[in-house]
Amino acid sequence: MKPFTLFSKAFLLCTILLGGGQALAQRQMEYLNRGIVAVAKGSEGVYVSWRMLGNEPDNIAFNLYRATGKNKAVKLNKQPITQSTNHLDASANQSQPNTYFVKPVLNGKEQAASESVKVWAQNFLSIPLKTPKGYTPNDASVGDLDGDGAYEIILHQAGQGRDTPSRGFTDEPIFQAYKLDGTLLWTINLGKNIREGAHYTQFIIVDMDGDGKAEFACKTADGTIDGLGNVIGDKTKDWRDANGKILQGPEFFTVFNGQTGAALATTDYLPGRGDLGGWGGVGGNGENDNNGNRADRFVAGAAYLDGQLPSVLMCRGYYGRSVIAAWDYRNGKLTSRWVFDSENGKNPYSGMGNHGLSIADVDQDGKDEVIYGSMVVDDNGKGLFTTGLRHGDALHVTDLDTSRPGLEVFGIHENEHSTSGPGAALYDAKTGEILWKGLEGQDVGRGVAADIDPANPGAEMWFSGSNGLLNLKGEKIGESPRSTNFVIWWDGDLTRELLDGNHIDKYRGDRLLTAEGCSSNNGTKSTPALSADILGDWREEVIFRTTDNQELRIFTTTIPTAHRLPTLMHDPQYRMAIAWQNVAYNQPPHPSFHLGEGMKFFKRTPIKIITSKRAKN
């Protein structure tokens, strides 16, 4: 296959949009360093990988340098590297300490050197944890909390949790922020008035105010303790009932300083519980309850609703009444941008939500829309359309079908008791047109859409009951993949691999990684703490906890690739996907364009890099 690099036409289009009289706003995104990783590969040498940034031109090249011991650094490439952002250094003297850095080359002139990194002895970075007794490292996210261009990890430490229908008390949800060297920056305890569980503890890490440093945002309550030890609300209150549920008392939304964990602003959570019996509808089994099962279903996300800075979305309900509240934190003030509310179970927008959401600019107007399962809400908080496909457990949004313009949405759907409809469906993200549907009346629990088969144009889909790998017309084109869970870009080609449990597999191929001594999260969901393009080139890393719960390990690929792309974290849709990946039933991220076999020109989204005062210094 011909190696893929950015084409000048794509960058030219981006440049025109960034110039005077621009048609679209520029999304403000975090400054990132080169994220260099160097990994020892035994007799093969040292594998080195680094980032190309999202605002860099197609003609950028790189020189790679190695310093051995106390010797002066030497350049390893005869000609500037243009076809990839990775290199196998076969001549390294591994008996001596080595460090690596790169210098970008623009128009034949070397630019400033990147950060210098040491060599990893293995293909993972170990981050020691201070795990509270009785807790387990669970979902994680990343953000640049201090503005230095390197990501920190925000980790949900989970104790005993409960599902929303279940009776019983839970442990207090705890969040911690770590630098990659294991330095613990802060601990936030949400307290006894926030129930622990996948449907309760949604959190978002994103730079809301454009200062180059990410904030941490989540639902809080009386007794939440911030990273400085300050209490939110009334610490004497205990709103738990005899069943361990929290069905009364105030509910808050708080934005925290990402660097210190200090609470910056707190307001009432929107919407409140209201009538506990007011959240039923056509989703799921089509029934209702008064015990908080449907009322306490939360998801969250972040979106560029104004095309410039991300707003945080805090959402409640999806089986019936569905509410999405958009929040801005700017110039030190937390304000409500809008609230979408389907109000009751009979509204056609009710019962369409998922155990998660996705964010994408479906109409290409430079502002994001909210794909809330089977319906889409416009950037202004108004319903764009509802498909009527109802609630489901998995959602995938990207350019799945390369034969047609725009983005597509693939989802699976529950059919239980008195409800019926397609078990799986594909629809146009801009119009809601149903492009394919199948498994009528069946309850489908798992499903994925991604490009894993190079012989088939665009993406494929597979799900519980598909009995094989299907093209987007629903035709069987191969045997079922080994897993129906996450997907990841790991090896050297452009198709994705299968990520499940603590291992990565190639469709119709071999096992590429087994993370020995590590475990996945969320029971049978078998999801990683996080999968994202955190370091190195455009391919993705995966974070697992160790089985003893005392470390996180960031695994990176050491397979060379001839393909070159900017970091996926500078694609706004992908970056927002990393923000929402931890929500409820975790789903893999997708970019705003088709990244797969046979990919052609793609339009880079106009972005503006925000550099913090620390990075400038």
C-alpha cells in the first residue's frame, strides 16, 4: 500500500480557512510538545516516535538526534525525515544511556529542538499510584493541567459501586490527578452524597476558558471535598436513604482548577431530579419507575458549540425525558449556555439517548452538534432531528461510508418487553436518513463500526447477532472478529486493530499485544482505563491498571509505520471523544474524517493553538 502523508491540497484548504475573511471559527486547542517516546527493542535497536502537530504544514520535516552518555548529540538521518514521524535507530549503543530529541525543518532551516527523552526499557511507562485502601483504578482521562505541553492523567479511583436499580450503599467516589512521573497533584473526594457507579460519576477534562490549562468538571453534592481540602455545600448532611440511594438533597455542578484541584465555581445541577416518575418513556423496556433508576442516568461530554472554546455538557435521562445542559466557564464565570429538554416521555426526542454520546460537526458549519444516541441536538441547543431508533448501548460516529459525503452514525438498540425496532442501524449524521437497519425486534447488547478489513472500502460493522463481519449494506464479508469492544490504531497500516481486555488483536491476524500483569476495567465490559493518542506519532496508546492496583501502565506501539498524520489530539472531534470516553459505557474514539485503508484527501479542521504562560516561558 502507498504510504499516506498529508497532501498539500488539504493543507492549502486549511490555510485558506485560517486566513483573512475566514468562513469558519478556529477551534482553540491545547499546546502540545513533541511527545517523543524512545523504546528499547533489544538487538533491533531503539524505536523512536514523535508528534506532528495539527497546525503544522505538510512540508514540515524532522531531524532526529541521539546523545549517548556525555557525548555531543549526533544527527541520525542523512536527509530530513518527511514520510513518517518514527525511526528505528539500529546503531544505538544500548550499553550506554541514550537520549533523543527532534528538530523540525521548515523550508530547509532547522527550528528549535524538542524536549529530550530517555529510553524506556520496555514498551510501557509505569506510573506509580497512591490508591486508597479498598479502591481500584478505573476510568481515566488526560489533559494538560499545568500548560507545559505534556498530558497529565486524571483517574477515577472506584470503591464499591452500584447500578442505578440496585439497593445498597457505595463508597465515596475519588478522583486523582497524576503527572506522568507519578507525582500526585491532587485528590478530590465527591463524598457520600454522590453514589459510586458507572451511571453516576461522569467527569470531563477540557480547557474551558482557553488559558492553556485544562479544567476538571463533574457533578458534586453536599460534602464534596476539593483538592485543597475545602468542602462544597454542607458537610453535615447525609442524603442517603435506607436503600443507599440519594433521591433528595441539593445537586451541584462544579468546575475545578485542573492544576490544584481547587473548586473554581459551583452552581445547581441542571436539571434537578424533579418528579422521579417523570423520566420513563419508549427507551429500553418502555416502562417507568419511581426509585431513581431512570432519573439518575447521567452522561457528559464537551463540544465546541461556538466554534472556538469547548462547553461542558452535563446530561440526565435517556430512556424517556432527556436533558442536555451546556455550560461555559470563561473569564472566571460559570454560565449556562442553553438547556435542551424533551420534557416528557411522549416527545419524539425522548427515549433516544444512549449510555454515552458523541460530538461532531455534522453540518460542517464550524460548530459541534451533540449526537445523543438516536437523535441530534444542534449547536444552539435546538433539536436537529430524531430518528426514532430509540435507546442503545454503543455508538460510533465518523466518516464510515467513504462513497458518500459527510459523517455517519452506527448504533445498536435495545428491544425489550413492549418495545420493538431495529437492533442495529446506520444513519446520516446530518439529516437522520436511515441508511441501513437490521435485526428487527432483537435486543443487541454490543456493536462496533470501524475499518478493520483492508479489502472492503470504508468501515465495517459487527455486533451481537451479526454472525460475521458486515459491510455497510449489511452483507456478510468475513467471519466475526474475536471481540466486539474497543478498536485501536496500533500496527503500521491504516486499519484499526481489536482492543479487548488486556490484549490487542489483528483481524484475521495475530495477537499484537498482551499486557502482562495488567487488567481491564468495568467487569464484562473489559475496557481500558483509556485509549488515546497520548504520545508519539498519530497511533494510539492504551492505559491499563496493574492487577495489584498500584500502577497505571501506558503501552505504546513499537511497530514502524510509513504513514504520517498530525496527532489525532489536534482533530477536535477526536479530542472531544477522549473527553467523553470515560462516560458510562465507554466507547472508542473516532476522528472527523475517514482514517483507514485507501484514505484520500481529508480537510483538517481549522484550529488555533493556545499556549499557556508557562509554555511561553
